[in-house]
Amino acid sequence: MLDFARRFDPQWYHVDEALAAESAYGAPIASGFFTVSLFMRAYVDHVLARAAAAASPGLEELRWTAPVYAGDRLSSRLTVLDRAPSRAQPGFGTVTLSGTMTRLGADGEPEGDVLRTRFRGWFAVRPPASVPVP
């Protein structure tokens, strides 16, 4: 988390432990881009690695709803909101997805969302199933 912030988002509340400790955060917080990178890794590992997917036409929403701290346990959730044939990618459908990342307590129960996103992805369309007519 700190290495990422030092390289890509070196703002004081991400990298300066002394200043962050005296702030409202109480400790350094993760860069939002680090947090979204964790979400993306889970999406790649658990969705894209198992799907015939192309690129994404983009994000519609990205919100960091609470700070993330070193040692936080996080869980991601994805919901399909809509699907339609793609006009830009023949043979693919555009799927609109909603994602959240949630902080988990020591008991594994959700404590609150830290990230909310809405985005689209292109996924290969399955050919229609042929059903024999009796």
C-alpha cells in the first residue's frame, strides 16, 4: 500500500505516517487508485479469467466511500445490471456491472463499503441453443 502510494500517489495522507497520525484519518490511508487496483485484480481473477471477454468501453461511476487502512480485510461483490448486444463489437454483448468493495470486521462481517463502481464490459455472445422440435 505504501509502496504504491510512494510511486503513484505520493500525497501526505498516503505516505507520511507522522502527519497522517495527527490527521482525522489517524494513520496513512490507501490511495483510492490502490483500492480500485485491488478490485480490478479480483475482477480479473474471478471473472475475466473465466470469460470470453474483450476490453471495457469504460467506467460510468467510481466512488471511494470510506478510507482503507493497512491491514483492512476487504471483500468485493459484483452485480450484473444490464446486458445488450454491442453495436461497437460484433459478436459481443455489452454488460453493465455494479461493483462494491466492503471492509470486513474481525468476525468476517461487513463493516461498510469502501468503494463503489459502475462500468461496462464486452463479453462474447453465445450462439443460440438449438432445440429439437418434436
